[in-house]
Amino acid sequence: MSLTGAASAPGDLLTFADDLRVVAEDVNACLTSLLPLPQGPEQRVVEAMRYSALDGGKRLRPFLAVASADLFHVPRAHSLRAGAAVEMVHCYSLIHDDLPAMDDDDLRRGRPTCHKAFDEATAILAGDGLLTGAFAVLSDEETHPDGDTRAKLVAALAEAAGAEGMVGGQMLDLLAEDMDMSESEIERLQVLKTGRLLAVSCQVGGILGQADTATLEDLRTYGLCLGAAFQIADDLLDLEATAGDLGKATGKDDAAGKATFVSLHGPERARKRAKTLVDQAVAALSPFGESAELLRAAAAFTVNRQS
Amino acid sequence: MSLTGAASAPGDLLTFADDLRVVAEDVNACLTSLLPLPQGPEQRVVEAMRYSALDGGKRLRPFLAVASADLFHVPRAHSLRAGAAVEMVHCYSLIHDDLPAMDDDDLRRGRPTCHKAFDEATAILAGDGLLTGAFAVLSDEETHPDGDTRAKLVAALAEAAGAEGMVGGQMLDLLAEDMDMSESEIERLQVLKTGRLLAVSCQVGGILGQADTATLEDLRTYGLCLGAAFQIADDLLDLEATAGDLGKATGKDDAAGKATFVSLHGPERARKRAKTLVDQAVAALSPFGESAELLRAAAAFTVNRQS
């Protein structure tokens, strides 16, 4: 793995894929223990929560939380829980985004979406349950012994996920179909919809490690740049891949007339822009020196992944 | 106002209505300041959040939070914020419950429901935004200077609202239409769907006041008994009132074949049961002596209200 910049050789990516898989397995175990089935008939909603939360996703957000917390030697038992909480919020947002009233998607990661596998009402409640559960996890003493730290985790996630963050971004995304958005407006949409949750994934690692404000700001910058690169890579994949590759419907943004950096400037300029963003993400890690190699590899992975 | 038991004379109820209105006005001001409109087009989702959160509700839950916190001389600036957070969760649950995929209601408190006034997608997001916002409020230093107390507030609300509380109750309620439920199952449904949020309204007051475990348990018992009485009163109102009185559709439970204590045992036994529950709620307040008169009046109000 390159210690001086973004990993790019195939060998580095392979190593990173291993690292990512190890964290994914640990996070899956953590999520399973955090979502026990209750005894009554209401266990249906927890079955739906588990269906969507334990679906073989890459777990990039928990990885960022764990890798960021590793910078401060935070016990994995803590950082995995914080990462699982962010992932629960990510999964809730996918369930709600897929609903017929929203993006109306039938397929997600190669499987029926939650409202297809269960029903619409159960899917709405499963999303609500995951969102609420994320805050239960962060406020629990098992996530960190210090109450002030737990409250800071909750505040950071609530800010990133709420109306001034992800919820606002999804609102903008729905409105975008009927709007002529400028490039800066598209960028703002994507920061809100995707970037803020990726950024807070890194921030929770720093919060667990009692990092100072400037350090948290570096992690946030890294996460926002990585998020923007991630979004462009997603749009490129959406343009180029088939549904079979991605396990979800493709070409939908184009069909809905939604502008993206790719549709505005073409794939070549988009690829260059993504590379610049990865460089900026990596630059934000310079204060951490060699200890940030996992985060540097994650930035490279973001734009080099195939799904 | 009676200092020895549940208030019941018309004069007492009038006094209580005044107390309730004073807190409601303060909570409305608090909610308004907690839900500022952002600058971009995504302000639509905050407009929907404000539409549903500032709709002239009685604010019983914030009242319980404030009156419980008053027992411990907690500054109103703190208890109003905690009460507003619980109310945000209550309002989110109403928005999602009213959706076409759930109870499919067009009318709420005499006005079009959120998805009718806006649209389904915006209503889903407005609920998500209110739920997330509640945890942002509780984790903010303005709600309490001590981080441990803030984390406890978050944990209590998340537990009451999540899959083991309100979300589980709503799942059960949806399943109830196709189930033959026993009386104890109906009671459990109502504890989860209504009782837990009313109970946590009281608990947050105690948490703000650094109450010990036994005292928090008394407040919880009071809230659960009050919640059960509240539910029976609601079912009686649903049976007897017209839509004009309540500002929402009536007779829906009956039409959907949902069993309630009222449908199982008739209005007379239901009224007696509600009275017994109010007595139990009041009994749980005995350790607080005269200082709990507002909470005693709230218990009486619960079963004597007309809407």
C-alpha cells in the first residue's frame, strides 16, 4: 500500500479490499447483535430492518469511522458501534429513498428493495426504526464511557442526517427533476445528500478519539472531498454499467433528466475532477502522516471501484 | 385545583386548561426557533415540518415534560426544549401514520394531513427530519450543560420511540387489522404505540432534574397509566364524537375491525377502567406530595377532555 499518496496499483486495491472486508464482517456482526428480534408479532419490522441493514453492502461508512478512530487508538469495540450507527442511518435513507413515493426502485444490491420484500408500511417503519436505533447506539455507554463524547456523537450524526444535511439533500434531489440546476447547485445537492454522511463517518472516529476542533475539521474535509469523488464515480458507474453489474436500476438519472457532473461535462472531465477530489482528500490527511494509510487507500478505492 | 387527588370539578379543569395553554404557547415558540427555514429550495421540507409541528396541538407531551421537570426545579429553558423534542417525535409519528401506505388519513386536527398539504415524498422526509431533529435538540448543550444527562435524554427517547417502543407499536397496529388480538395483546399494543412516548415525556423531566432510578420509575409508571387512560378516552371519543368535533376521521378503528378496550367491553366498563388507570397514575405521584399537582391535574384532564 502506498504510504505517500493515493493507492492506485492493482495490488494496493487488493490489499484495501481485504481491509474493507475485515471491517465489513465485524460491522455485520455488530449490526446483528444491535438488531435482536423481539418476541411479539412486531418482530416483522425488525426483520425488515435486518433485511436492509445486513444486505452485503461494502460498509464504506463504518470503514471510515473505524479507520478514523484508529488514528487515535480508539478500541475497535467502540468505533465499530459508531460505524454501525452511521450505517444504520445510511440503510434507513436507502429504504426511504427507494419507496414508490420517492425514487420508486424495485432493486437494491441485487435484491428486492425493502418495500418489495415486505410492504410499503413496513418499509417506512423499518427506516424509522433504523434511524431511531442509530441514536440509541450512539447514546449507549458501550459506545463510549464519557457522556459528553456520546452527546457529541449524537449531535454530529443528527446534524449530518437532518434537514440541514441528508434529508435536505434528498428534498433537493426530488425537486431537481423539475429544476434547471447550476453546477454549484448540483454540487451542493450532492454534499448534502451524500457528502455529509461520509464526512460524519470520519468525524465520529475523531470524536471517539477526543480529537481537537482543527483535527475534526481535517477529517471532515477529507470526508467531503471523498464524498464528492464517490458521487462522480457513482454517476460514471450509472452511465457505463449495466443493471447486472450494480445490482440496481441504471441510467435512471439520465431518464429523469437529472443533471450530474458527468452529464454536464462528460465522462473524461468527470474522471479528472474525481481524481482532483481524491488528491484533495488525501491532502487533508497530511497532519496524520503515515498512520492515515487506510484512509488514503479508501480515497483511491472510491474512484477505482467497479460497483 | 385539588391537591389531594385527581382534579375533577369543572373549575379545576378550567385552571388546568390555562396551565396547558401557557406551556403550549411556550413550546410553540421553542419549536418555531428550533425549525428555522434554510435558504435553498430544500426549505420545502422544513415548511412541511413546521406545518405539522406547529399545528395547534394540545402539547400534552411537552406539558408532561415541563411539569415533571418542575418537580426538580429545572429551568424552563431546558425543559421546554426537551418537551419540544418529544413533541417533534410525536409529530413525526403522526405524519408517517397518516401516509397512504399506513392509516391513509386526509385530515388531522381539522387540516389536511402533511402528505395532502404537500406530497407523499415531502411528508416522508418531513417525518424523517423531525425525528432526526429531536435528537439534535436533546444532544445540544442548550438543553442541559452536562453531557451525561444529554446522552441519557437521547437514550430514553430513542428507546421509547424505536422498534421496541412506538415503531413496534405501529407495526403491531398495522398487523392488528388481520389478527384476533387478546385483551392483553391490545394493551401491549397501546403501551408500545402511545404509552411509551407519554411515559418518556415524564422521564425526560426527571432526567433533566438528575432524579434517581426509583424516582424515574415512578414517573414512568405515572406516564404509562396516564397513557393507557388516554388511549381508552381516545377510543371513547372516536366512538362517540363526529369528525367535526375531533378534526379527524372517526369510527375508523371500528370500520377496520380493530379491537379496542371499548369495542371489547363497551363504553361503561371502559370509562371505569380509565378512571382506575387515572387513580393508579395519581398514586404513583405520592412521593412528590403537593408539588405534583400539575401532573395530577393532567391525569384528570386526560379522561375528561372533549377532543
